[in-house]
Amino acid sequence: YLNAQSHHHPVQVNSVAKTLISRTKHLTDKDHLKTELHTLTNVLISNGFQRNTITNLILKETPPKNQDTEQENGIALLPYIKGTTDKISKILHKHNIRTAFGTDQKIANILRNPKDKIQLENQGVYEIPCNNCPATYIGQTNRRINARIAEHK
């Protein structure tokens, strides 16, 4: 789960707890609800949430609201920067523009692909599978491999 002290917008942090509480209330029978909420409270506390915050979220958890009749002008995806993003969000909200918060940095963008790229612009050896049988054709060329493969099609 998302740790409560992580550098995310407070709405995102609280939505983790709200979602878990909502699922617990909707999927647990009345006989086990108290036990499940107690277990969930302990899990959230171990992830940095304050007990009073959890209690308030449990008490406030309600079914989803009906959509507003006001027409929205769109949605803006903003990177979360504490203090700055909140101010921008308030300005956009006045103009009926919803905001969502995300991050630029994703692990996939940071880590390099460990596989070497095949250089199709160079000469070399290539293999082409047959479309009609399990056989393959192996060839060697002094020209660009991608040009030679295109001739086989």
C-alpha cells in the first residue's frame, strides 16, 4: 500500500485508505465487519496513517455521490508538487476543470531496457520463419538486414 508519508498528494494518500475501507464495508458481512475494520486499521497504521484519520475515514465512508449537473470543461493531469499543485488546482476548479495528480517519474522511464537492440541497419546474419511450415530460412547479407528482410515478404 501507499505509505502515508510518501511524497504524493494528500488526496491520493487518503484515497488508498478510503478505497480499502469502502471495500471492507461492502464485501464483509455484519458478523465479521468489526474484526476486518480492526485488521485494516492496524495495516494502515503500519503504513504511517494516523489512527484518528482512519477513524474519521471509517465514519465518513459513504456511497459514491451522483454526478454534478454542472458541465466540466475537462481534466488536467498535474505532477504533484507540494504547495504549488494545490494552488493551481483551486484556480482550475473555479473554471470547472477537474484535476488529477500523477508523477513524471516511472520506474520504466528510469531503468534502461536490458536487452540490446538489434541493428537492422547493418549487414549480418538473419533468420526468417516460414509462414506455411515450421521451417526457417537463415541468410547472410552484406546489405542492410531490414532491406533484405523486406525482400523476403
